[in-house]
Amino acid sequence: MAKVLVATEKPFAPAAVDGIKSVLNNAGFELELLEKYTDKNELLKAVADIDAMIIRSDKATREVIENAPKLKIIVRAGAGFDNIDLAAATDNDVVAMNTPGQNSNAVAELALGMMVYMVRNKFNGKSGSELKGKKLGIHAYGHVGSLVAKIAMGFGMEVFAFDPFVAASDIEKDGVKVLNSVEELYSECQFISLHIPANDKTKKSINYDLMMKMPKGACLVNTARKEVIFEEDLLKVLAERPDFKYVSDIAPDCKDEVINKFDGQSFFTPKKMGAQTAEANINAGIAAATQIVKFLEEGDITFKVN
């Protein structure tokens, strides 16, 4: 009988755990839960005899992987997977997966919600503006980006996108205008919604030059990763442009300085909130369990990321 560990310092909702348990039980697999753990050693002990593992924001480090001699697969319930040491997984013949698309609608709705919040001056009672008729740039047109575009068009926004990895025809069929460079996207659009991953090419790529290209009344929305922002440049832009706003569900390392100096130009959720809906929580958990079953029973590696 395969043993599957759900290791979640920040637990799934009870309904999600019930769904995971149902999927695994139907396959004849054993479920073990490790929730709200505070000591890394608890995780190291729990992985000693498992065949598979589901995590959320928990870190599957080399140490964790190498302490799990029977481990065959790790699934991160969510789109990002930078909390898995992919090299260590590969070195130890462990398949790493994510669950793309399961949190997408939740993240997309949050992105638009934060835009509304900022253009209405954080609902402080003063007159604001509307999203209708404004230009929105989607930086990376994946699952989330395409949903942001769809919702934004419902607001009456004019939507543009830049993504060198997606065919222009696939973007244009959604009624979105394709731009040829990231510089063009930032120059054209008052609003930018960021959906790029954090990797060697993208970290600190959102820099002074790009941000300064944005039109008057600019609002940069980041529901991706904090590492893609060049924070020193962000502080400089906020200081030089009182009209520039930065909002994110991943607070930057310079959060305190931004809030103290530029509170009216910024907003950060208390913790990463993109996937924090009941629906996303359940969808991602059940998808992770289903992928484990398909991999262990059929060798399905559809969502492999290493």
C-alpha cells in the first residue's frame, strides 16, 4: 500500500482534506497528515517511510528529499513550485509536479479586486476613477493571465499582452492585443498584471526602466513572486512618481519602508492571498491527490516540472 503524506504547515480546508482522503482511499492508498508543524524535524521524521507527498507553501528541500528513501513523487498544490528543490528531486529519482490552473480564477479575481481597490483610493471616501476604458497589460499569458484578461474585458478595459512563449494567435483569439516586447507593454498600459515565474532570467527583471515607462496613473499589480521586482528600483520609482502605485499579495522585503513613505501608493495583503479561497483550496488539493494516483498507478507525468 502506497503511503501519501500531506505536509502542510498552513493546512488545507477540512473539505479539501476530505476530498484528498477520498481520492487516495479509492485507490487503496494510505493517507498521513502533518499539519501546523513548527519544527523541521517533524517533517524530516514524517517523510521517512512515504511514497508520495503533497505540500502547499512548505519547502521540499534537499534535506527533506534525501531523508525520504522511498519517495517517488512530490506535488505542490498550486502553480508555483520554487519551494521544491528540483535538482535534489532529480538527483534522487523523485518526480516533482505542480497543479496548474487550479488556483487560477482565485488569483485572477484578486488581481482585479486590488486594481479596483487602488483606483477607488482604498475606499477612503474620496472620489476615485474607473477601470472602464483603461489599458491593461498582461505580463505572461498563462492560466491566470488569460483569466485576468477575460475578467478585465468584462470591466470594459482594453487588454494587451506580452508572452514570447505563447503563440500570438492563441492570445488574439481571446480578443487580446499582442505586443512585441515587454518594453512596449509597459509603455502602452496604465495597468500591468504580473504573472511571470521567479527564475534566473526573471528575478529583479521588473526594474526602474520598465516601471518608469508606464503612463501617468500607473498601477503595477503583482500576484506572481516578490523576487521578480527590483526593490531598490521600486523605491526609487515610488519616490520620483507620486502617481505610481504598486500592489501585491506578496509583500516585498522593503515593505516597511514602502508603507512608511508611500502608503497611499501601495497595498499588500497580510499574507499571500492569491489561492486563499475555499474553491481553490479544494481544487488544488484534490488535483494533487489525483496526480499522485495517476503517476503511481499509470506512470502519468503530465504535470512533471523537473
